[in-house]
Amino acid sequence: MANFSKSQAPRFSVDVYQNEYLPEGGREVNAIVTVTSTGGGTTGGMPIPAPVAAPGRYATGGGAADAAVVIMVDCSGSMDYPPTKMRNARDATAAAIDTVRDGVAFAVIAGTHKAVEVFPGNGRLATADPVTRAEAKDALRRLGAAGGTAIGTWLRLADRLLGTAEVSIRHGILLTDGRNEHETPEELRAALDACAGRFTCDARGVGTDWEVKEVTGIASALLGTADIVANPAELSADFTQMMATAMRKEVADVHLRLWTPVGAEVVFVKQVAPTVEDLTDRRTEAGPRSGDYPTGSWGDESRDYHVCLRVPAAEIGQEMLAARVSLVLPQPDGQGPPTPLSQGLVRAVWTTDMTASTSMNPQVAHYTGQAELAQVIQQGMDARKSGDVEGATAKLGRAVQLANVSGNKDTAKLLAKVVDVVDAAAGTVRLKAKVAEADEMTLETRSTKTVRVKK
């Protein structure tokens, strides 16, 4: 990990929002944990010492900015239909390269049924500066479209390249326009499992011929973002924004650590803002009654997590610490205790006051609704595809209702392209007879995006 000076180190804070009061016999405790990182350096929080390579030299073990990024560009045959798609992809990759900060290690991969190093080649990463950026963009001009799609091979090559850099922040950007037809789902899953925890990755689907669950699954497994770029002409703006966000990352591999007392258990841990992401099954044990949940890389930002616990029932008037929530930074070599970043406490108090024990905390209520919103959209779209009109209408109607209650206007607009809204408050809708494929895929892809609670 980078050695941050006090002026450069981002500061983490943990705030816990909950109703700690439980009725007699009550056992379930819910809390929203808001994690905020602020105060990183002006260059993304990563110190930039004197350059480690002269202009045009290649990185052999880390860039000056303690970060490395690999761009994976789909070059399968379908990228030539229409021909402008491949050109847009080249332009977008060039724009992303222009956004890479000086000193960052980078590479470009052409992805088909195999993975090929486009730049710099020979298993190396280049150190970003005016010379290497120009060389990379020159290499892009030779990219053409031919072959199939085997995304797992792209990810494995990216992992090998990123692994050569002695840096904290390792990030990938992946673009595909089609389905992963030249390897099995099991092969892709194995590649994702091998890469998880080694680098984060943003995934984008361009056009409408790709599989939503594949692209969102890649981003989910690698703790990145997923989105659709239905119009290839919009790729450059999207790639520029993605790379700019990656360049602002300051700390990698932050873990959310939960300690629970004897008799207590964790029911689930979910990120609920800015997107819904279930982290429950990603727990790794971290000592007696402690477990770590990965949160990926952080810049100046804030995220919310929903923690649900089951505690032993206690007598009226009794109070207990239901969980200790910590942010920790593991040592880069895995040796020694992690660095503590911040901490919050989740409490449980048993009471006979029914008003206190039955009142749902506003943050918990909001994000419970947001998680349900993401779920019913997926269920509704699956039902629609299978021809279950009644089921799709019910689920998407509930989604409209939840979006309306929570003020999630972006999701409400996406839903309105798939259903005719009769009564948003009641969740009364009719399925549209004809829906543009891009609108359908956009709703699916962005279904997990949430709005923050109004505090």
C-alpha cells in the first residue's frame, strides 16, 4: 500500500443509523452504516514523487502514481456492424488514455476469442506520459474487428499485466458488444473468481447485442460499475468519465469488518448506495467472531451499507453491543494486523415501549425499499421475457410504486419506458406492447442504482 503522509491520507468516517430498540423477545437488529472518505490529495490522493521512468520508458514494477489500469477492448467480428462501432471504440479508448494521469502504469488489450496485448506488449505495462500516450493511440489505429468473444481470457491477461506493477490501485475497464459465446459460463466464472480481490473492473456493454447479466456479473464480481452505452457515439464521454473516476481512487482493498458478540450472527451485509450489492457471501474470517467484507477502492466518496444481525433475546431494560463495525486496511504483504481507519457501534436495547420498538429508522426503511426496488425490477423483467404478463405487471407495478415513494426519479423514468403508469402511488401499470431493446436493457442494467436517503 502507499505510504501516505498526513496531508495526503484520506480520512474515513463511519456513521451508524438505526433504531436500537427491540420489543420483548426481539432478535433482529438493522442498521445503515455510512462510510465516507474525504481529504485525499489533489491528484487523487496518491503521492507523485519524481518520475520512475524517463519519457517513453516502460513500467517494470510500478508507476509514480501508485496505480495501474488496463483497458480491454472488444475486437470481435460483431464490432464491425456497423463499422462506426469499432471506430467509436478506438476513439473512446484514446480518450481514456488521454485521461490517464502521468506516472500511472497502463496497457491496452484487444479481446476476441483470445486476448492480445495491443500496447505496450511483451507482458509489460507502460508508464503514462506524453510519449507513451501517443504511442498507445498510434497502436489503437491498427485495431480491427474479427473473431469471437471469450471474456475470461481478457480478464486473465489483464490480471497478469496488473500483477507486474507494485502498486496499490489496480483497475480494469472492459468494453463488449456481444455475448460471451466462445467460452462456457463456468470458464468465465473461474476467471472472475481468480481475479476477484486482485483488481477492480468497470464493465460496459455497447449497442444491444450483449447479455446484461454477463456484464453486470463481471462488474459485481470485481467491485466495479456496469452500464449500457446504447449509442456507440457516446462511448468517448463514458470512457473519459470512467477513467477520471479511476484516477481519483486513493486507497485500495478497504475492508468492512464486523465483530459480533457470542450468540449473535450476521444475517446479511449489503452495499445499498450508490448501488445495491450483496456482500454477505464474500465474508472472510478475520479472527474470533470477526469477518471482513470487501469494499474495493476508494476516492473522495460516500457509500451506505445495510447490516442485519440476529442477537440473543434479552430481558427488558437490558442493553448490548450487537456489533462493532470497522473500516480496516490490510497490510500489502498480508503480514501483521490491518490498519484501522474508523469505527462505529450497533446497539440493541430491549424495551416495553411499543412506539420506540416498532418505529423503523428512516435510513433503514429507505434502503430496504431501494433493495426491494432492484429485486422486483429484475423479477419483473425476467417475467416479461418469459411471457408471464400477470407476474411482470405485478412486479413492475411494485417497482413504480417504490420508485415513487423513494423519489428515485431516474429509475421511475426508465420504468416509464417499459410500462404505462396508470397510478404511481398505487403501483398500477400496464405493460407496453412495444419496447425498444435499448430501453429494456438500460432498465435492467441500471436497476441496482439507488438514491441516497434524505437525512
